[in-house]
Amino acid sequence: MAIFLAAALVSVAIAAAVGGLYFVLSSPREQLLDRMERATQGRGQKTEPMEIRETAGDEKTIFGRMFEPIARLAKPQRAEELSKIRAKLSYAGYRGPSVIERFYLAKILLSLFLCGGLLAFNSVRTREMENVEFFGVFLAAIGFYAPNMWLRNRISARQNLLNKALPDTLDLLVTCVEAGLGIEAALMRITQETQRSSPELASELGQTQLEIQAGMSRSESFRRLAERTGLEELRILAGTLIQTEMFGTSVARALRVHSDTMRTKRTHRAEEAGATVAVKLLLPLIFFILPSLFAVILGPAVVRIFHVMIQNGGVQ
């Protein structure tokens, strides 16, 4: 009976985990609705940053209302912690009305899956494992905190992609603005041109262009772009555009200076990464290459020495 109960628990946990991860990783419809709702905010309305905007009760989707009681078991209740989690999910590219519920639901389901898998494995063994409770709690803790590590890696990877594509994209923006296009038309053209080379940055710039078309100010749109991505370079760009609007300076000149600065920073990062190659190769050289080299060079000599010593010992 215990075997069937454990197997049923593992099956339910697997199905729920797969469903939860599917909804976490693929929610294009809700992302589109959320972008349309933000883009249609009229001029003069007070807009909140994405990381501190809390979802209202009537904005919950069917998925959020269905699994919210389960996700509430692990979801923090403080608004500051919720804002931080929402900001991190936004940096990773996951946004929507119930994205926080999905994230914590995935944490709970993964914990249940690992703990239930251990119990099922222990139930089919002829001899039960020792300290199975300790290992069950340990695996549950790993399952609960593993999504945090995955989210951190996802944020780092996405921001690296945006950082690599941003200088070239700003060069295109400078070219379009100096050619006589406005910011809206330039963003539309850049979104079309960079759709294949950098779809992440093209999607973010496309949303910024839609917000400007909907009536939001240029500085506010770029400020929201920086808040969605969490990039310091975009924060500086938003501040630069705010200053150009305040003092009436040339937008093309400000963008060109910012583009040159970003290109210099990218060169410095490449030089820094190249300077650390020797240090990173030190450990593989010590633990993998040198032992093999010593085995190839000194191995035949050691074998010959032992062979001669055995022969001399046998003659005596």
C-alpha cells in the first residue's frame, strides 16, 4: 500500500511540476495583455515602476486564482520582498499578473517532487535507508531554493545578452536620429533590424516604442525600460534623455556620446576578461595537464627503475 501511495504522490508531483514550469516558461498571451495594458496608459497618468507594481485582485488570471492558495504557503507577505521578486523576474524576462504565484508554485512542487521521489525510492528498497527523514528535508530544501539559483543565472545570462547588443543598437539609433528620424520611428526601425540578431533587446525596445506611441513621455518610457531590464547603462541613457528634454540639447549628440562611452566600456570588459584567462587556466593546468604530462614523461623511467631494482634484488 505504501508503494502505491508513494508512486501516486510522485506521479502527481511530476505532473504538477511539469505544468507549473510550462506556465512559468511560456505565457505569451499574458505577457501580451500586460504589455498592452501598460502601453495604453494615457499621458499625465502616474505610472508605477514595474518592480513595485502589485497585482490587484481583479487582474488575477484563472491560473493565478486556481493555484494561489498553494503558492501562498511560500509566498512572502511583505510588499518589499514581493517587489524584489517581481523585479528579478522582470529582469529575467518573465512578467505577468500571476508570475510570482507561478514562481513560488514551482518551488513548492519541486520540493514535493524531490522529497516524494526519495520516499518512493525508499519504499521499494528491500532495506530501508537510514536517516531518510534528514535526507528528505535536505532534498526538499534543495528543491525550494534551486529556482532561486536558476533565476539568478537566467538574469545574468539575459543581461549579458542585452549588454553585448546594446552598443551596436545605440549606434543604429544614432544613425537613424542623425538621418532625420524621430525617436519613435528610429525605435521602430531598430526593432525590425535587430529582431534576428538580438530578439531580447528588440522586444524591450519595441515595448518602449509602443509606450511612446500610446502617449507616455520619452524619458518615462526609457526609465521604465531601465527598470524592466535592470541595466545600469540603460539607466544612464534614461537620465541622458531626461537632461536633453530639460535643457533642449541635441538628442543625436547625447546618444553619440553615450554610445562611444558604452563602446569603451565594452572594450574594457573584454580586456579584463582576457587578463583573467591566465588565472582561470591555473587550476586546470595543475590538476589535469601537469599530472598527465608527468605520467607520460616520468612513467617509463619509473617502470624501468622498478624493473632494474627487482632484477638486482632477484640476482642477490
